[in-house]
Amino acid sequence: MPAALEASEISARYPGATTPALHHLSLTLSPGEMLATLGPNGAGKSTLLRVLAGVLAPSAGRVLLRGVEIARLDRREIARCVAVVPQNVQVAFGFTVRQVVMMGRSPHQDGLLLADSHDRGVVEQVLERTDLLGLAERPVSSLSGGEQKRVAIARALAQQPQILLLDEATAHLDIRHAVTLHALIRREVQQRKLACLAIMHDLNEAAQNADRVLLLDQGRVRALGRVDEVMTYRLLRETFGVDLYVGVNEVDGTRYFVPMRQG
């Protein structure tokens, strides 16, 4: 199956910075795949997401969306293909859940942003798939943090993208909401054949949900591959500078990680 997204030898530098934030990074992302991106603070994770979303132009290399160089596409064309869910979701005061999810249809609408029957049908289906129908008329500002994150995912899905970019989708959520949200994302990736790159900080969430893992350190790829290839004691110790117990769950064979006490 051809790649939905491909980055080839990309580097990126912010204005005034003395060193690049990304160095000659290459990756491919296939339909139906979740790629977890891990690394310490300042490793270049958010910069990578900005480059892949077409928000930040690379200083070298190129990004291809379905075989077309992203630099040749305008913002509307990119938004029809790529949906981004940021770490910090801005609460849309005064808007209902249904109205916010409808905002995801804007790349497919004309300049007046008038919804037609197709837009309304897409939104209704997304509300149902994300279990938000019962909250559809509620103001988003009245929802819990977990519910607001679900609305942000629904808005992205309403774009009907081929590529989904997530920046710490479960940040600040309790365990139940985090597990529920990851289950929703994983189901959408598998059933809709979305290509998903997800920035994560929780090693256990990455091991449980990712098909492959990208490990970044100081803007460079330290490792890229399956969970068992990348999330090893040695590679994690070298990248994060901490000792971890690395175990394997006897029930489902997934890996889990516990930091060793220091001192």
C-alpha cells in the first residue's frame, strides 16, 4: 500500500536559532497505521508535527502528501488531507458540540461556510462514532476535559482526512478518559484507514497503541521501528537518561515500563 505521508531528509530551523530543530529526518506513514513519536523535551517532536502539517516549511528535504509535495498545495488542499489535534484544545465559548464539530467541514465548504446536507450527514455520523450525540447541543465550555478532547478529535474526523496528527491527545486526562480516547483513535485509524502520527509522553500508552515508534533525540532519529525494536532498556536509557524496568505483560505480550527509583 503506498504511503499516505512521506518525509525525506527534512531539516528545520526556526528564525534566529543557532542550530536546526530537525536534522535530516526521514519517515513514511501508511494508511491504517499509528506511529507514536517519543522523545525528551526539546527533541523536535512538535517541530516535526508542524513540518508534516505544512505549517513550518523545512529548510531542507521535502514532505509528500499522497505523493504530492506539500509545498505545492494551498492550505485548503492540505486541510482536506491532514487534520491536526493540538495538545492544548481551545475551548470554543458559546458554541455547542455540534457547531464545533461542524467547523471541521470548513475545508470542504465555500467562502460563506454554509453547511449542506452532506456536511450535516458527515457531522451526524462523526457525533455517533465518537459517542457525542447525547452532548451535541451542550456548550463545549460546559464539558469535562476528557469530553472536550473527544470533541477536538470529532472535529478533526469531520474533515474526513487521510492523515491525522495528534500532539499529546491524552495530556492532562485521567486514566479512564485516556484509555477511552486511545480506543476511539485506534478504532478510527483501523476502520477508516487513517495514517496517524501521535506525539506521546507516556511510554506505556505508546507501547499499548502504536504499530511503530519513532524515537527522537536532539532533532535526530535515534530509532524507528516496531515497539520491541525501539522501546528497549538501552535505547530508552540513552535517550531519556533514566533507568527503567522493562517488562512484558503475560496476558497480551505488550511491554510496560516503570522508572527505577533514584538514590
